[in-house]
Amino acid sequence: MRTDTPQPIKLSDYTAPDFLIPSTELDFDLAPEATRVRARLTVTRQGPANAPLVLMGERLRLINIRIDGQPVESVVTDETLTIASVPDQFVLETEVEIDPLNNKTLEGLYMSSGRYCTQCEAEGFRKITYYLDRPDSLSKYRVRITAPRSGFPHLLSNGNLLEKGDLDDGRHYALWEDPFFKPCYLFALVAGELDVYEDTIETVSGRTVDLKIYVDTGMKTRAAYAMDALKRSMKWDEEVYGREYDLDLFMIVAVRDFNFGAMENKGLNIFNASLLLADPTTATDADYERIESVIAHEYFHNWSGNRVTCRDWFQLCLKEGLTVFRDQGFSADQRGHAVARIKDVKALRARQFPEDSGPLAHPVRPSSYVKIDNFYTATIYEKGAEIVGMLKTYVGPQVYRQALDHYFAANDGTAATLEDFLAAFEAVTGEDFSPWMAWYTQAGTPQLRASSTYDAAAHTLTLTFAQATPATPGQAQKAVVPIPIRFGLLSQDGDKQMFRHDGHLASEALHILRGADTTIVLTEVKSPPVLSILRHFSAPVLLHIEESGNDAFARFRGDPDAFNRWESAQGLAKRIILAERPDADLIDAFAEGLDACITDENLDDAFKALIMGLPTESDLAQHMSPIDPAFIHKNRNNLKSALSARLFDTLRDLYRSIPAPNTFSPDSVSAGRRAFRNALLDLMLARYNNAENKDELIALAESHFGQATNMTDMVGGLLALTYVQGTPYQNALDTFYDRFRNEPLVIDKWFSLQAAAAHPDTLDRVRALSQHPDFDAKTPNRWRALVQGFANNQSVFHAPGGGGYQFLVEQILAVDAFNPMTAARLVEPLSRYRFYTSPYRENMQTALQTIAAAPNLSKNVLELAARALTEEHS
Ligand code: BES
Ligand code: ZN
């Protein structure tokens, strides 16, 4: 393994910049392989008198550099430009040449489908010009763009358009000015041929804002849903957070080649086309839901991220965690709180919990990093959002709103820290919030134990809570964290039960566990209770309740907290699947409980679809030690098949009772109905291998697929045929391909559906697909569709021979050569090798070592491979 691991950057080394750049003028002369960028920066010293000016810059060809109009000596390395001696106040002019056409890192200025676009967060601006590329360097921007009119009719940047006009030789220009101070990671530029979907909105103070969504030509109608989501987001942020939009123009551009989902550049968001374009025939309900939440997320950043930005990248969660929490609140208001919460927790468990228990575990505010790109993680996003949620639960909704108002007012126009965020809560409550800091500085998922004793004569219940956080790499000792525990009691039949707590008679209460453990006494508890702990998942912890095996069934039957009702079903399924021997009685009881749920007219369809979903294989792996992926896969399938057999008549009746939709509406009730209908089909087909009515099952799946009038049902039909395999499956895939061969976003689905099939020949198929003419590793959407789809396919990826790991290694190394950021994101599936049983463990470790030993590895991939291979918690 290589040992030249690059030097990490440490939070404890933070110092304010030596210079300020209050104004930044940029002039772009666009040409595919030789774009000229002229920068005119006003610079003032705020640090020591002898400090040199050190600017960041990568892959720039310096043409000219002047201070106050005079040529000046500078020293240029691969990463910096240094001028040893500069005045206290001066104008720095530079001119560089860059090559957007051949920039396949998709960072800085690059070309996608003949269009120019930029991605600067986190440290991409330095690939555009020499600059103080750090988030605490705030500047006002004026940007001039010149390009040929033909091919580039739209020239866009942040802020307001001041001027545009024609030049000689068929060229034209546009001049933009952003009146708000911003860090350079929020800079954006787009130039090209685009269609515009336009609308306007009136803000709460009566200003009219022009809204423009730019998409590929011919795709205009597919921007309608994004526009609708944008307008709802803008209204919601006014009503719920009192946040008004601050420019007269808000633009979004959709691009096909993008390393992530979307980016919140000031006044000019840039989106991965997959998270913006939607119509019923090409987008699933999940796509619509995701588009709504990402539109909201990037828009909400205008306050949480742009008006108040981050002092340094260690504070990334200040904007990301808060903004995820805000977009989750929006989605919950749009689509229902219980269902939204369940989906968020599923995502947290699928991505964040594994990360937090493995070698890549890191605090929400890390103390060091090599490449900040590697820290856009589930921990920073999802756990970061959970912390904000706990703070809100703790102080209550009204005080939370006051605290956020205070935070925005006190830090507007500045680059802030997590201390500033907690200080806002302190300011409005007068309380000390420093204990909450441990949630930000400490890695690992806390374990919460709950136990109880009931005194039947005295009608009292003694409840004990205890917390412990396991050691994580570099952090052996853990502090206690405040844990908000929302809880209630049920009767043995699953009805809600009242109790007295803190003087109040209630059916639900909130307790904040502040120390390692605590005991509380509830009185007036009339009958032996069943605990319902951590309602609405009030804290991101692993809960263990000491209770009788039947208590989960009481919650399954009737917990008024929908989250815990769903959770009880997940827990029961886990117990069944991970048992050494199948327990027929338990399976019968579980099937009965499920039957009661899906036939209950008081429950909504979206909830029914969720409660029918068994825990994923990766979630189950978290509860097995050592992990045996084949065991999990087999037992999970067996349970599905058993449920399918026991519930078949109910499933079929319900399925028939829901008519196939012939009109499409993306609203959550309609989407819930489609989700439920597809879940019914899925569970019916799950017993295909053991079924006597195979022909009936094939006919059901084929007609579902064949008659589908929207993408959700088409995918549902294809997934059902995945159980069948063979000709019916292949025919459906071919039909799908022929119909959508000119729709890249749908062909992405075609790749990922095949990569996700749990078939014995999936690895061969995926290898073949990697040679398909439509496969293109340079387009992250297409590459992720195949390779990430495959790496998430637990039973196939973890093939005992290690062939799945080898394929992933080849792909990571191939993509690392030109797009390190995207390549690095797929190292994680190999990282938790120590938790697996043989031979998986050794094979995964070998795969990681192959990566780490590869020549010319990027810093991004090297950092993750090296961390994953580091010996136990050192
Ligand atoms: N600021 C990020 C975009 C970003 C991600 C920049 C990674 C640099 C590195 C943006 O606000 C974001 O968080 N996007 C998410 C989607 C969001 C809804 C969670 C993304 O791109 O995955
Ligand atoms: Zn974000």
C-alpha cells in the first residue's frame, strides 16, 4: 500500500484569511478548448503586514498578472500562486486559459452536451481562476460572458442581468451583477442552447420574482412539475420560516453530466437533469417526490447556506444538515408526516448507520480531512438533519422558530459556525446548549436501552433509560449526549393507555435523557403496559427495549404513533429473518398482523405500502455479526415467499379492487395508491419459485407491465417480472429499451434495474452491460445507474468468489482516472469488510488493497481506501 497519504487539513488550524476580496470582476471569453478568464479583484489586507498573497489555482495556464496595472513576479505551483510582497490595498488582475471541453472532472468550468456549465462547491472555483477559494472569503461579483451567438444564445450567471448585446464576428455578451456578498463556491455560469420554462411569483412583501427553468431543447413541458415545486417551496419558506427570496430573478438549469444531485448557486441553481425533468411516462413517483424535495432543498439554501454561509468546510453541516431538515419538513407538510418520517428513517438507516459504525465513521463536524469532497456524507447530511430535529423537539416549534429567526438575523451576510447556530438557541432560551455540541463532535450511533417494571398493585411503572456510544476510529471515549425520548404506553391489546408523568395525565410524553442513565416513575398506569419508545424516531439512536416477545405485536396492532407501528413490523421481520430456524408460529402471527394492516380502511395506502416492505438486506446486515449476505438473502426471500403464500387471496382481492390508473396525477394520494398496488403485485410475485399458479403470476405481471400508462407502473411490472426471470423478463426489458432508447434518463433506469436483479447471472449481465454501446462511464448518471445499482445489490455484489468486488475495483479505477469525486463515492461498499464472515471479508480486503496500491490514484480515492484499511480504531 502507498504511504504518501496527503497531509490532512485540521479544524484546529483554522485562521481567518490574511486578505479580503470585497469585489470580484470576471470576464469570460468562452471557447471549448481555450476559454480565457480575466479576473479583476480588489484586495485588502486584514492579516499581518508581511504576509504574502497566496491564491489557490489548479490546471490554469497563467497568461498575465498585474498589481495596480503593473506586471508582478509570482510563483506558481500545481495548487497555488504566491506573490511574496503586496501592498495593503490593491487591484489584482489575472488572465488564465482553461480547457472546459476536456474537463471530465465535472468540476470548475466544463462542457456537457455542447453547453458550458460550472460546479464550484466545494473547491472547484480554483479551476476557473486564481482565488481565495475558501468559504469565509465573501465578495460581490460582476461577471461578463462572451461567446458566439449561434450555439450559445443564453449566457447566464448569478444575480441580475445588467446588460447584453451583440459584438463583431457573430459573438455576443451578457453582463451580470450579484448584489449579495458570496463565497466563490456559489459562483455559477451557464452558456448554451436551452429552452426556458417561465413563470413569476409574488413574494410576501409584494415583489414580483421571475422564475426561469432552463432545460434541453424540446424538454420544456417536463419542467412544469419542478416549477410547481419551486413555487410551493418559496411560499412554504415564507410561511414556515419567514424567509423571503431576495433577488428579482431565480433561475434553474438542468444538465445531464453532473457529479451530484443539484447545486444551490446564488440565483442560478444547477440541477442534474434526473432531478428536474419529469413527466408521467418517463418519471416514477419516487422521481417526482425526489424532485420536489431537491428543488426545495436547493431553494432553501438561499437562506441556510447562501445568506448565512459556512466559515470553513468543517461547518458543512451548518448548511447541509439544516437544509436537509428544512426540506424534510417541507416534504412532510406536502405529503404526510408519518410516511415522510418513515422514509427519512429508512434512508438514515440504509446509509448513515452503516457509515457511523464502520471505518469511515466521522463526526458531523469532522476534525480533519484530506479531500472535503469525501465528506458530503450521509452523516453530515442525515445525522446533521437529525440533530436539528432533536433541537426542535427539545425546545418546541415556537421557540425553534424564534431561534432560527435569531440565527438568520444575527449571522446574515457572514460565514458562520455551528457554535453560532447553538448560540441562537441559547439567546432565545437563556439555557446552556453546550451539551448538544457532543452530537456534532462525536461519531458513532448511540445505543439506547429501555427497560421497565410494573407494579400492578400500585399502578406504577418504573422506566429506565440508559445510553452508550461505541468507540469509533480515533475516538475511544465517548461523552453522553442529550437524547429526546418521546414515548407512550399501550395496553396489551395495542390500545393507547394513559399515565401520569410530571404531574400531567397524558398518553404521550417527552423525556430528555441527559446523563448515562435515568429512572422515571409513571403513576396511574391501570393495566400492564406495552412500551412505545422513541416515537416518530425522536433521536437517531439504536434502540433496544427489554420486553416480552409479544409486546411488538401490540404495537403492530394499534400503536397510534404510525412510525412505531411501522417500526414494530420491521423489528418482527428482523427477528424472523435473522433466526437460525424459521418459526412458523411467529410467521403466522406476523402475516395476520400484516393482513389486518393492509385491509384496514383507516390507514392510508402509502403507509400500507411501506409496512409491507421488509427490512432491506443492508439494514438486516447491521443486525448480524459476522455478516453472511447469502444467509440474509435466503431467509429474507423465504419470509417474503411465506407471507406471499399466506396472504395470497387477500393480496389478489386488494389488487383487483384498485383499478389501474388511466389518468396521472403526481399528488401523494394518487402516488400512495400506485405504491400500494405495486407492493401488492410484488408480494404476490414473491412466491413465484414455489408457486403452483406460475402462469397466473406471469399473466398478472405481464399485464401490469403491458397496460402501464406511467413509469411507476412500468417499473412495478418489470420488478415483478424480475422474479420470473427467463423469457418474460427479457421480453419486458427489450420492450422497455425499444420504447425509451432515445430517453437517457429512462435508459439509466434500464441499466439500474438489471444491475439490481438478484439473479445468478447478474454479474455476467452487468459485465456485458458495461460494454453496451449506451454505457458511458464519463456520464456519472449512467455510470452510477449500472455500478452503484450493482454495488447495492447485496446478494450479487457479495458473490462468494469475489467477482463482484473485482468488477467494482475495475470500475472505480477506470473512473478515478478522470473523475475522482464520483469514483470515490463507490469505495464505501467495500469499507466494512471486517464485519463480514469468510470468504467475503478476505475478498473485500483484497479488493481494497488493490485499489490502494494502484498507481496514479487520486487523493479522493486514496483517502477513503486508506481509512478503510486502517487497523482497528487507532
Ligand atoms: N451543496 C450541495 C451540492 C454539492 C454536493 C456540492 C456535493 C458539492 C459536493 C447541494 O445542496 C446538495 O446537498 N445536493 C444533494 C441533494 C440534496 C437534496 C441532499 C446532492 O447533490 O446529492
Ligand atoms: Zn445542500
